[in-house]
Amino acid sequence: MRLPRLAGIALVACLLLLAATTGAAGNANSALEVVARNSVVLTKPQGGVPVTHSAKAPLLGNGSFGAALGGTPDKLCFHIARNDFWRLKDGHDEAWPAALGKISLDIPALKGASYFVEHDIAGAVFKGRFEKPATGGTAATGVTLKAWLAATADVLVIEITPTTPAATATTAASALTGTVSLDFPGAAEMRGKKPLFPADYDTRKSCVTCHGIATFTRGFEGVDIPTKSAAALLTTLVPATTASTSAGSTGTGAEVEILKPEKPATPTSNVVTKFTLTPGKTLRLLCATNSNFKSRNAGGAVKWLIPLAKQKSLQNTALADLENEHKNWWKNYWEKSWVALPATTEARQIEKQYYLSLYGLAATSRDPDFPPGLFGIWTTAEIPAWSGDYHLNYNYQAAFYGLYNANRLEQANTYWRPLLAFMEKGRKYAQALHGIEGESILYPVGIGPLGIDSVAWTPRMEKMVLPFF
């Protein structure tokens, strides 16, 4: 699914207000009921990530941490990013939101499997099913997928469960082997202008903690504002009957098996974990992220997972509580205002566009210091088109047009912070470039967070541009 450009919410909001005042009920009884009918069903991989523009993929997010689903059933990939992970340096082609990394899930036995993913935007969850029929001497095989990114914590939960019933399975024939890898951005993601990617372009460090948690940090130094973000991944096997975190198993934790990753080959290598998944078990992945703006050295990512690794009995209950918070957050979000349109093709297309836009803004806009750039929170490749910045020739503003009418004030309130942060520099620009003193402020066409000028003139830009004049 490709979420519409966020600007689309403005026109759609006006049409919906008109429909609401004319009494269009659409036979719906609640906000969740209306939103749920606008879920998106995909029957083939979208192939839309990684890209340097809008991600054409199922998308999850909580306004701070985002994930985009790519790949085929045998090679699923969750591209992860954060709103506060930027390269922050004044200058054209010097500042942009960066890709944090990805979680790669390889299950060779699912090559050629059918593809089905339902993106339930009412509950902000993916529900998938990938299956291969029996052929010759090969038994039928398949898995289900459940993935959600917590609305109240920077944690992504992924669960993979075999479709073969445990009671009818022969363990050796039905077991699925594979790997989970916590990866830095690779060649597919680093597709920007090559001169911008020298050997010391970024800092990278990966390791495995004593608790069996895979982790890495990625950052930018030697820039105007240093940044660092971290991702941590805990891989476990749990009984399929208690895998749904809402079940809230309160056992001793003996049923939770932690799979320890292999030691990275080098301090900058990806971190790989091998697994064997048998019927009756669920592979559960918990990925937490953090940044140096939220905790010292972005250490909050690992800290969130350590208690669940040390005391396995906490895992099911902790995730049950987290999922309940997640469901309540989204329920409250949808109930802030809602409208149902008649059951005609044209009306339902408008309704779907509206709720997809509201979903996208809830998923990408909550961090006051780091609102979404041109392509939301989902930076899957570097360098994003137009630097993925806050383009002030309407692009940045347009995402927020309909939020006030829709009563989504928390998402709208992120708009102001980058503009306020740039005011001091804007006053200097007004005086230096136009001789205007006082409270006059000059904004360039593109800015970043924390007062960064993303289009400032640089020697490299001069070399590129002057030959054309």
C-alpha cells in the first residue's frame, strides 16, 4: 500500500465536512467500524522499498519510530527509521533524514509462496498469510504474520507462526529454518550521490549483549549537530497459543526461549540469528529503537528489552499491556472525529483516502522537535529526493491543512517547532542578504529541524551550478 501524499487530506477533509452536514450516515455505528472498512488488502508484494521518495508499502509508525514492509514471503524485510535521525549540517545535499536500518527475515522454504497482507488501519496492525501448496514429495507449508508498532513505546512486534497444526505435523518435515538479521543500510539503501558517501560518511557499531540482544548504532559526526540512533532486536520462540500478546500469558517464562544471535564478524557487520520454527511455536521479534535526543548515546533501545530478556516471565504480560495501550491509543485517535459516507463507489473512495491520510499523519507526526519531512517518517534509502526536508513552498504546510478541522491537534502541533527554531538564523539572513534589521525573518525554500538550512550555498553546489550560467 502506498499512502497518499499527506497533502491530500486537505481537499478530502472539505468534501467530508460537506457530506457530514448533509446527513450521510453510511450505515455505521462507530468510528472503529468505519475506519476498519477502509483497511487495505494486498495480494502481491509491492516492491516499493527501498526508495528515495514515498514508500509504496504497508506502513507502521507512532510519530517517532516507523517501519515499512518490503520483500517476498521468503525474504520479508522491515525497513526502520526515526523522525529524529537526520544528518544535520547546513548546506545543499548536506542535511536529510536518514535510514536507520532493516530487519531481514529469510525463510527459504517460502520461496514462491502466495502473498496476503491485510493492513488494518483501525488497529494499526499487519495481518498476513503466506502459503505454498503440497507439490510432489513436498508437503504444504505456510506461515501467518502479525506485526504492530506500539503507539506508546518505540517498539516493533513481529510474530511469525506456522500454519501447519502442531497435532498433525511431523516435526522434521514441517520445521521451517531461517535467519533473522538486524542490518545496517546496505547497497540497496545507499543509492544517493556517491561522492556524498565517503568511508567516514557515518559511524556504525554492532554487537550482541550478554542477554542475547542484537544491537547496533548508526550516527553522524563532524556535522553541525551530531546524531546517533540505535536499534535492538530480541528474538524468541513462544507457544503459538500464547503468541497473540493480547492473551497475556502469565506463566513462569519457561515457555519463552531466547535465541542468541551470532557474534558479528566485525564491529560494523550485520547481526544474524538462526532459528528453527516448528508447528505449535511462534517466532517473536521485538525491535526497540532510540536516539541521542531521547537518551544518552541512544541507549534506551537496549534498556527497554533487557528486563524482558533477563526475566522471561515478564515478556507476555508486558506485551499484553503494551498492546492494550496501543489499541486504546488508536481507538481514542479515531474517535476524535469521524464521518461515514454512503455506500457508493465514489463516496467510499473519498472516505478511504481521508482515513488513509489520517492514519499516515498519526503514524508520522507526534515528535514536536522532529515533524515529518516530505515523505513522512519512512526514509528507506539515502539520499531522499529534495533531501526529504521541510520544503516551505507549500509542501511542508500542506500536510497539516486538514488536521484542525479533523480535530487532530497533537499531529498539527508539530508544525511550528522547525519554523521557530530557524527564527534566529532567519533574522541574520534578512539582514545579511537584504539589509533588513529588526524582527524581519527570511526563510529559505528548504529547512531541517533544529535550525538547519538544507539548501544553503556550498562550494560543491557552486561547482555543480555555475557551469550552467
